[in-house]
Amino acid sequence: MTTLGTGFVRARRWLRGHPLAFDAALALAVLACMICASFAEPNPGHGPIFGIRTPEPSSVLLMVLGAGALVLRRRDPMAVLAVTGLLSTAEFILMDPPAPVVMSAVIALFTVASRTDRPTTWRVGLLTMAVLTVAAMVVGSTPWYSQENLGVFAWTGMAAAAGDAVRSRRAFIDAIRERAERAERTREEEARRRVAEERLRIARDLHDVVAHHIALVNVQAGVAAHVMDKRPDQAKEALAHVREASRSALGELRNTVGLLRQSGDPAAPTEPAPGLAVLGELVDTFRNAGLPVEVACTDRDSPLPAAVDLAAYRVIQEALTNVRKHAGADAKAEVSVVRVGSTAEITVLDNGRGAPRTGDDGTGPYEERDSGGHGLIGMRERVTALGGTLTAGPRYGGGFRVHAILPVMTRTGEPERPGTADSTGGHA
């Protein structure tokens, strides 16, 4: 039974791949049915009787022509229907009793209905039914009320209805397949988008960590090298700050890279992401690097959502790093975090004049903060991802100002997950 089923499936696939061969086989089958029916004499009382009549050669010719036309039914359905309809009408007019050439017209009408639209099916189907039925009733050899004439009407009507049903089902299946393919493409695009956002988020986190700590390491290492011979105690203190900054950088890098672990890897670190709760430690690292920083933070007892808290921390970190790198040796910085209604405002000010670097092409220190790297771009993207705004530019009278307004509730309204990295994909 399994072998027969497998053979049937293979044969069906082969016929689908060779439609002309299928149509030729169908034409042969229809021809065989028409020839067998032409030998039968209707007997309403006891069913058809064979052996009483024999089809004439002209009837056989019409049947062969009608069946042969079906071989081309896919290429030109309308022309095949017209040919088979004319052959059927000629059979009604010329032959007595007529041979069932109308079977080929029924198959042709089914093909037209299955390959055109519904209005065309209605028009062509009604026309075919009317022509063949009237020809059978008016010029046929049987009485107009005979069951053979009613059979012509019924078979042509059923052929049109069956063809329309097949077309509708095919269109329905195609629509389902298209929706499935579109849904699959949408899922793939969404997956690619999320991967791209995650890569961008990780890249920004790495930028925040590396830019901040490496800048501090560079400053402290320069101090240690400068005072190594004359003031070894101060050099040791600077090297201790270097070691502390590098340890912090390694820890944050380990936490960030741990997010990339697969399900079978060892457990990733579960330390909470940095936020305003550790702002004092962040500010101390800058003070140890020689940058005076004053902090004003209100509503310490009302913690921000995790995503907003992380964004505020990263904005302050990046802004202070830029101050240390670009504002000059005598610069001072001010940091303020204020809750205003449903928003949190973060402001970082400095009074630096800028420190031109060797090889500058004339670009000022403040323009350099905008275009020389990805710091301000990353801050703006991080804030925008949460539905906030960020402005950055020179202050009147000297210095630089970074001002961020963050909504206390995230834009998506999703619940926050403390202990994880920024879920919105924002970065400084």
C-alpha cells in the first residue's frame, strides 16, 4: 500500500511538472469515454444497452477532433471552448443519434472557468449552456424534453460551477501562501532589525566604557610619568588610580560582553547596570583625574526607571569625559539632575576654553566634540530612543553645555527590568 501511494505521489508530481503530458492523457481518457458512450443506446427503463448501435465514421472524427483540441486547453482556453462547442453543435445537427462530443466542450468550459475571473465565467458559461442546450433541443434527433438535452444543460452548468470553485480555492491557497511568505519575511526583517539594534547598543556601551576609562588612564599615566622622579608618592597615587580605572573598565567590559553569551555558556554577570545611584563613584574618578566637579541632584529617594537611569548616567559620563579631553587643564564642571514633572533634566556645564591638539586643521574644540567622534551622536541617539531630547553646544562667555530631557516613563510603556542593560537600544 505504501509503494502504491508513493508511486501515485511521484506520478502526480511528474504530471504537474509536465502539463502538456497531463492534458494529452486527459484527452485520451475523454476520447475513450466518448467512444464507449457512442456505442450505448439509452434505455430509460433498464439503463443503457450496448451492441445495438455503432457510431458513424464522421462521429468518430468529430470525437477525435474534440478530444485533440483539449491538448491545447491551457494555452488558449477560449479557442478550445469555441472549437469544442462548434464540434458539439455540428454533431447535434448532422448525426442521428448524436455522439457525446459535448463531453469535450464540458471539459473546455471547466478549464475556462478555472483560469479566468468570475464575471467571465458567468458570461461564457451562460452563453455555452444556452447555445448547446438550444442546439440539442431544436436540431437534435431526440425530443426537446428528453433527459439527454437536460443532461447537456446540467453538465455545462456543473462544469462552470466546478471550474469557478477550483479557481477560488487556488486563489485562496495562493493568498494564504503569500501571507505566510510575507509573515516569514517580516519575521526575518524584524530579527535582523533587532540584531542590528543590539549590535549598536553593545557598540555604544563599549564606547562609553572605553572612552571614559581609557581617558582617565591616559591622564593618570601622564601624571605618573611627569612626577615619577621628583614626587614618587604622587606617582604611586596616580598609578593606583590607573589600576582602579582599568579594573573598572575590565569589569564593565566583562558585564557587556557577558550579554553575548549563549544559553549553554556559563552564567553571565548579574550586577545591575550603572545608574545615578553610583554617580558619586563616577564623579570621584574625574576628581581624582584632576577635574573639579560639582554635583546637584534632587529627589534622590525617587529612583528613575532602569532605562532612563542608565541613559542619564551615560550622558553624564560621556559629557564629563569630553570635558576632561577637550576643555583644558583649568576647566571645572557642574552636573545637575532635576526631576521636573514627568521628565528628568540632566545638565553638564563646564567653563573650559579648549585645548588645541597637535595637527588640528583649524577645527575648534567645541566643534570637535560634535564631529570628531561618536560621543555626542551616541548621547543624542540614546536620549532620542527613550523619547527625550538632547542639546549640546558652546555657552555664552565660554565653556560647553550638555542638556538632556528624559521622560520618566519609557516611550514604549514596557515594564523596566532592573539588573539588565538598556533595553531600548540607546547609547552614548
